[in-house]
Amino acid sequence: MLFNHHCLNSSVQTEVLDIAVEGTLNVLKVCSVMKVHKVVVLSSTASVSFNPHWPQDRPKDETCWSDKEFCKKNENWYAVAKVMAEQAAWEYADNNGLNVVTLCPPYVFGPLLQPTVNTSSKFLIYVIKGGPDAMSNVLWDFVDVRDVADALLLLYEKKEASGRFNCTPYHICTRDLVDMLKKMYPKYKYVDKIVDADHAAPATCQKLRDLGWEPRKLEEMLSDSVECYEEAGLLNDVPGHPCRLPYQVRLSFAHKDSK
């Protein structure tokens, strides 16, 4: 199958990038009209993590931005959209006097409330069930959904909260994650194709911790996630349908801080 690259890029522009920016701006404009005193924008570490120029011996703080050109080159349109949307929010806030704070969480685990399975949960389910896709032994950033909710409320209520905030309490590589889960739940198959990889600098959330944020333990997040998946039947094998690693995750570690 042949693709017209101009049409493909045009489609990405209109269906991904424009929607991300315009959707953010539309909400902020309504907030200005309604004279909302503070807006907490939920962004993502996708707007932080993909920066090949960041020193590898320095944790990525809130001054680090994903390199848009680097992400475009690798067709990581999700990261491009997140960068563009967050930067548009900051530009609007500066031009219109709106009090904006942004929160940047990574992969989000924990109990599911929605009936569908999101990309983050599909990632963890694949790690547990295993499948045909190899995984790189990169360093991952995780957070519990309940801690994200606590962080959002904290940023809204604290008058001194300003600027960007990373929401990245846990840093663990693929092999260590598998080993931890195996000790907790030994009955599952787990991913067994793990390729060596360099570990990029993690994102630090010290700024958020200094504001009083206290996330739960990694083990609690994992156990509550697995028990939720078990109850929903998400860890059962489906004959003829092998578990697959989500495309966005494969793209993430394929290009994570590569030169």
C-alpha cells in the first residue's frame, strides 16, 4: 500500500495536532470568560521526556521540553501534540492574564473506573501476560491514577503552585519491573523478550513533592492494578488473540532519547 506523504502529514496536522491545540485553547477561552481564578492543565511527560540534547546524568526537571523536531522526525505525533498543546496553554496564559498550572504525568496505572482499557494499562497487561513483541530494557516513569488526582487537587488549592509540575514518582527498568511482579504474582507468563538498552535520565518530581505531594508506594500501585485487571478478566488468555504491546509504547522505547 502506498501513502501520499503530503496527505498523511496533512491528516496528522488536522486530526492530531490541530485538535490538541484548539481543544486546549477553547477550554482556556471559556475559563477566561467565566473568570476562573486558576486552571490546572493536565499535560503529559510526553512533553518532557523526548529530548536527545538533555544531559544524561541530570534528571529531567520542569525546564526540560521534548524536542518537537526530534519527535516529528520519529513520527511521534502524540508527543508533538502534547508539546504544542502545553506551549499554546502557556502562551495564552501569558497573553490573557490567566493563572495556569500544568501537570505532566507519565504512564498511569492503578484501579480502572472506565470500561475500556487505556494505553498505560495495556502496557502493564502486556508485561504480565507476555507476547510476541520484544521490549527494550529502558527506564520507565510511572504514577498511580489516585496520586494524579491528589496532585491535581493540590495544585489547584495551593496558592504558591505555579508553572509546570512533573508527576513522576517511580522510575524502574523493564527487567526490574518484571522481577518485582514475578515475586508478587508468580503464576503469570510475563514478557520474556527484553533487549538491552541505555537508560535515559528520568523525570524528577521534586518540585511537586516540595509542595506536599505524597504518592503511595510502587508495590501498592502494582498490586491494586493487577487485582483490578484480574477482577475484570483482563489477564485471561484469549485463544487466537495473543496479547500485543500498544503501538504508542513500542514507539516510545524505540526512539526514547535516541540520537
